[in-house]
Amino acid sequence: MRSGVRMRRTASEFRTVNPKGFVNHSFRHFVNDRLSRVTTIPKPLRIELVGHEGDDINERVYAEPSPLRGLQVAINALPVVDDLRVISAR
């Protein structure tokens, strides 16, 4: 089976279980948005957690990776989502 056919079939199946069409970026946006509201979570840790680069050369090149404990604190600050409507609510 050609890869294009497999991709279309997979995408079709994904839409069946994911009718709102959420993608990885939807969850990254949700995490970034929620953590930006928690003033105790530093911006460099937040952007590292969602996989973004920093705004300037200092953040992108010279900053050390965040300690795991800091990442754990940030993750624990996120709400538990048991309903996908929460992610689309703004």
C-alpha cells in the first residue's frame, strides 16, 4: 500500500476519534497558554516544556536546560483535562 493512501486512511480514522481535529499544536497551545497564567513558572521553563526556542540568542544558545524538578512543577501546575472541550475553550 502506498504511503499516501495509508496517510489518508490514518487521517480519516483519526478524525473519527478526534472530531474537533485537535493536533499536537493544539495541545502545545493549551499548555503554553495555561502555564503563561501561572506567574511562578518562568518563561524559559515554559517555552522549553512546549518545545519552542527562546526569543533571543541568550535564551536559544547560552541558557542551560531546565532541571527536571522545575519541569515537574510546571507539569503539575497544569489542570487535569478529562474533557477535550476544555482545550478549545478560550
